[in-house]
Amino acid sequence: MENDEDLETLGEKLYDLIYPKYTEMTPKLTGMLLELPASVVSQMLYDEALLNKALERALTALTSSDDSEAVSHTDDAASVSSDSLGEQLYDLIDLYNTGHTQKITGMLLEQKKEAVLQLMSDSSLLEEQVKIALKTLQEQRDEATDVSDGSDREEVESIGETLFNIVHQLDPTHCADITGMLLEMDSGMLKQILSDRSMLEVAVQRAKSALEGALNPTHTEMSA
């Protein structure tokens, strides 16, 4: 009963927001958006950009629905093109803000067309499938991390050799220590530094200063 009351409250607030923009279509648009998960609808009440995006998609769905009815009333699930289905599913999944809309859409589109259509008409089922897909993606990412440990080490060694050769040109005396310090940085940052000579020189200079400070603490000791 509480859920029904919550939905009614959300519907009223949503209606008030939609009415100034789409007066004549407010009831239909409100009904369509209320098919989305309550958490998404609640977010729309405070996020105008998200609300506008959802309204645009609802309007597109209404327009395409009207067009298909005008063309033929005999169209069934099997007649819906895969491209159109994928686009509509993508739009629905994108509202969940998972950050993996493209991948999840591709995963769900591997099902039979009838199953995909059912997902699009049942928001709770879609939400459940999105969560499962997210969990699967996380597991795949974890496995990929385990598998790539060996190749990561090889990559680090390769970067280390390249870095050492360059640092040796800049500071032959401390090149080994400086290279070791720089290799503690994130691999993405290291690659960026290797591709930008000025950034590399700055990084080497900072490492050298830190190294000299560690090797010669006499100034700080004397002042103390």
C-alpha cells in the first residue's frame, strides 16, 4: 500500500513538472515515465536534464508508435527491426546511469526478440536484468585483471627499460634511482610522460630533488 502511495506522490510531482512543457500530452507522458523504476523517477524530480532526456525518449517512442500503427496494425514482435529495438533498449538502459549502457544493451540484445520486448515493457524485469549484466561485467573485469597480471608485469618492464634509457640521458648519476621512483607512478601517467618530453623532464627533476633531499638531510638537521 505504501508503494502505491509513493508512486501516486511521484506521479503528482512528475505531472506538475511536465504540464508546463507538454500540456496536452502530460497524462500520457507521466504514465510512461512512471513505468521506470521509482529511484530513477525520484532522481528526475531533482535533475531537469535527466527529466528532459526521458521526456524526449518518451515522445520519440510515442511518435514511432503512432507511425507504426498508421502503417499497419498487423505488425507483431517479429517485425520490429533489430536496429530500432537496440536503440529503444539503449535509451531505457541509459536512464540507469550505469556507465556501461553500450555493453549492457549488447548483452541483453543477445536474447530472443520477444524476450527483449518483454524487458522493454516491464521496468522491474529490465532493472533486474541490468543489475545481473552489471554483476557479470564486474566479474569479467576481475577475471581480466587476474589474467592480465603477467602481461602487466611485462609491460611495466618494457616501460622501465624505455624510461631508464631516457632518464640516463638526463641524469646518468642517479638514473637508476630516479627510474625506480618514476615507476611507482600509475602506468597511464607513465605512458603520458613518455610521450611528452617536457613532462618527463619535469618529473625527472622532481624525483631528483626528492632524492637529493633524502640523501642530504644535513640542512634540516643543522637548522633543527
